[in-house]
Amino acid sequence: MAPTKSCGDCSLCCKLLGIASIAKEPGSWCGHYRRGSGCGIYADRPGECRAFMCEWLLSKDFGDEWRPDRAKFVMQYEEKTNRLSVVVDPAQPLAWKREPYYGGIKRLSERVEQGAQVIVCVGAQRIVIFPHEDVDLGPCAPNSRIVSGYATQNGERVAYALLMKDEATA
Ligand code: SF4
Ligand code: SF4
């Protein structure tokens, strides 16, 4: 999908995301990032950096206030798992709770009805978002995976989110 916007001065993915090929940990600025001029190795940047496009960049549904450097979080959709991750700047861990963001994230969580997951990530903390509740799983190991959805309990429909050990990466 071609982006409908441009990154402009935003470089927040260079802080929040991990880049395996250069051993860049998530949550802190990349060693190649230069304030004011962006990537210091732009022509030779890793393939992950070349390929990455956040949801703000891709979707017409998000206005300028959702640009990651303003919102203080990066939204990343993974088709394989049907998961929307909201990766929050650990320097502003409650940024996603502000409006219009929180209400917008709740609306996005209506995708749960189609089997999607919407997960807020603040450092290792994972919070699974449903339209009518948030399930805070606390700090999660990198090799764990989250299973979530709805189940029927005592005749009532209840949201659930569980942490499972991911056999593929354990
Ligand atoms: S977070 Fe999105 S808008 Fe910001 S630099 Fe990365 S891809 Fe561009
Ligand atoms: S290599 Fe460049 S584009 Fe990739 S994370 Fe580092 S600063 Fe950003």
C-alpha cells in the first residue's frame, strides 16, 4: 500500500522500535539517529528501516494529531497475526490515555469482533484493549504471545487475554 502522507520531522520509530539487524533495542534512540537531520546512514539503512511504514503514515483515517511524534506512540499493524500494536514512548507512558487517542484506540478495538488484537505496549508492559475494558497483563517476556478474545462464562460473554509461552521462540 502506498503511503498517503510523509514522515516529515517524525522519527519516532527510530526510538521506539527494535531493529534486529543492527542490534538496536526498542525504546531508546538508534545510535545512527541525528537530532535535526534524522538517520545518519540513510542511504545504507537496514532493510527493516526501509520497509517500515507506521499506521499513521498508511491510513487516511488518522489526522495530523496522530503523527507519532505528536501522539508519542507508533502504531504498527501485523497482517499475519491481525494485531495492531500501539508502541508508546516510555518517556510518556500515559500518552495513549489522552484524548483523542484513547477514544480512538477504543474504536479501533472494535476489530476484536473480527478476531483482531489491539495491544498497547509500554516497555515490556502489555495492555490488551477491548471496546469495554482494558486487560493489563503487566510486564511480558519477549518470547511470550498473547491469546485474547471473548468467551462465554455462566451464560455471559466475557473478554479474556492470556499470556502463552511461544514455542516458536522459546
Ligand atoms: S513513526 Fe511513522 S511517521 Fe514517524 S518516522 Fe516512523 S514511519 Fe514515519
Ligand atoms: S538505522 Fe537509521 S532509519 Fe534505522 S532506526 Fe537507525 S536512525 Fe532510524
